[in-house]
Amino acid sequence: LEDWTPAIAATLDAQTAKRPIGRGPLAEIDFWRARAAALSTLCEQLQTPNSRRMVEVLERCDSQLLPAFHTQYSELEKRYVEAKDNVKFLTTLERHFKNLSNGALPQILETLP
């Protein structure tokens, strides 16, 4: 757990510092997909049976490491849910964004209300 808390914090800091590469909505979609993938990997690792058992043992021992871990893990989950929700929403619009940025004039006209 001593290594987990700083690793979560470092990942969150790194993801927070990243910005979309390029301009426009398609870059934004790629940005949120990459963030969701990075945070998903870490969340999945922390949900493995071995990781969960480790946390349970430390909870029984009333470890001093747990408050910092729980704070970082809570922030990780919050950011992961945000990224997942953004990907879900933006994916519904992706086809339209692609039509607007790459389509011919008739496609663009069909996309507009």
C-alpha cells in the first residue's frame, strides 16, 4: 500500500496534466478515450482479489496507510467515472463530428438540423 498510494497520485497527476492533442471535437473524444483507458487499467488492478484482500487485512489491522489510500482511490474512481461518462456521451456524437470535419457538403448538410 505504501507504493500504491503514490502510484495512484502520480497517475492522476499525469492524466490531469494531459491536454487533447489537436483541436476540435474528435481530438476531445480521443483524449477522453485515452484517459478512460489509462484509469481503467489502474482501477482493474486495484480490484483484483489479491489487492482487495490486502486492503481488507490492513483494515483489520487499522493501518495508518489506509486513509491516504482511500482518498486517492476515491479520487481515481471519480476521475474514471467522469472519463467513462464523457466517452459514452461523446461517442454518440462522433459520427456527426466526423461528417462535419471530413464529409462532403451533402453529408454536412444532412448532419445539420
